[in-house]
Amino acid sequence: MNVEKHLKVTGCSTVSWKDAIVKTVAEASQTLDYLTGVTILDQSAKITGDKISEYLVTLDLSFTIDKNRDN
């Protein structure tokens, strides 16, 4: 039986929401093994002057738990 765990994370980019999602998943994958999915929970942005200066995303990352993994 596979057990799946979920982790809520927030990331950002100065380019786009898509870039923020890609960068956040890439960053999380450096410390989380067995990532299986991502759900976009929220998207928002910071505005400076009359332009978007930062794109923010909140993600729900899913990953399976390896019961046989050595600590």
C-alpha cells in the first residue's frame, strides 16, 4: 500500500506564475523524494508602481512515503 503525504509550500518569481510554479517544484524536489503531483492552491502578485513586481504561488505538493527508506 502506498501512503501519500501532502505539503503546502509557497514560491515566487519575478517572471510569471508558471515560472514560480516550475521553480518551486524544482526547489522542493531537491529535498523531497518521490514527488507525485502538484495542485495550485493560490496565485497572487505584488505590485510596484503600476506593474507586477513578483508572482506568488501556493502549492500542495504530493509525495509517497517510502516505508523501507533508511533514515
